[in-house]
Amino acid sequence: MLALALVALAVWAWSPRQPQWQGRALNEWMEELESVQPKHGGISDVNTNATVFHAIRGLGTNCIPALLDRLNPKRERMWDRPLMDLSNYMVKHGVPATWSMNRLQDDRKIGAAIHGFFVLGEAGAPAIPALHARLIEPENTLAKPAAIAMVRLGPQGIQTLLKELTHSDPLVRDAAAYGLTFSTTKRLDLLRALLGQVHNPYRGLRSRVAVALSGYGDWPEAALGGIAALADDPDEHVRINALWSLENLLLRGS
């Protein structure tokens, strides 16, 4: 018994220590971050309560490995790859895919990773190379979440996504553009990048662009031109978002 106790003590003593915040280990905070995510996905800036927000900020770069692990392709489920293969085929052959790239995922873990990077902001910039690798990996089912996470990590993240708008793979281009629609930074080059996606065959991207354009009131003529084009979109959901964006842009300008 004494020998077993000594072995257990040795294992405990040499096991890696997790970063702590207010007496709780990193993995506990990650689990809580997951618990407050929407069950069926969706990205929001208000999913996290104030306690988790301060914990992520307090843990800082110590969170990055845990957040990246939640964007690990090994977490794919058995039906993810066939769905992505079909999505790839539709995009590469110019088929307007209404659900292309909106794959079923382990939504809470992925949502937690994206939201965690949103909270870290520029402090999460050391994760950009790893997120970029996920973005450009051939036929990666996590390209879009990686792009969304990257856009909030400061100028380097935004520039990385802008560069990938000319990537040879249309899936990478679309994922990069989709990520840019989540930028809270408003710049003329970003507006031009979004306007370049108004006629993209991916409906989900056009819908996001319609919403994002409402934030570019500093360039009303250009933003309104894009919104007008999307208000005439063949997809009803895109048209609804464009009208919502038009109303918001006009209200902000009044």
C-alpha cells in the first residue's frame, strides 16, 4: 500500500500543471465556455457570461492550445467528410449550394474555440499560424471556423484572410471571405473585399455579406450599392438580410 501511495504521489508531482484562474483549472473554464454555446451552433459576441469572459482574458495565451484543440480535424464525425466532399463538388463546379460549408459539426466545441479567440482578441495573435494552416489545408472541414476565429486577432489576422481571397482553392477563398464578415474593424479595403463577394455562388456567404455591409456607414455610397445588389438576390434569406442591413444603415446615418 505504501508503495502504491508513493507511486501515486510521484505521478501527481510530475504531472503537468494546468494554468489556474481564481482557483479553477483551464480545462474547467473550457468546459464552462462550451456549456454556454448554442446547442446547434451560431456565433455571437454575447454567448459568454462575464465570469468566463474574465477567465479567458486572465488566462491569456495559456488558452490557445486548448482552443486550437477544439478546432482539430480529428474531431470530425463519420458523416462530416461525405457532406464536405459533396459541398466541395458543388462549390468547385459553380453550383449555388444553399448549405455549402454549413456542415454539421461538434458545434459547442467549435463555437467555444471561436468565441474564446473573440475574447482574447489581439492577445490570441500567436495562434494565427496554426489557424492559417487549418484554413488552407486541402478540403478541410474546419476552414470556415478557423477564418472566423482569425479575423478578431488583430491586423495580422485580417491581412492573412485578405491575402487568401486570391487562393487557388475556391473553398479557401470563400472561407476567408466568410471570416472577414465577422470583422469588427471597418476599413475601406475590407469593404471592397466584401463587395467582391456580392455575386458569390455560396448563399451563406452572400447572406453574411448582406449583414456585414450595415457596419460600413463611413462609405455609404459603396455600402448601399452592395446592399442594393443583394436586395435583388434570388435567395429570399439573402434579400431579407439585405433589407435589414439597409434599414440599419439608414438609421445610423439619420
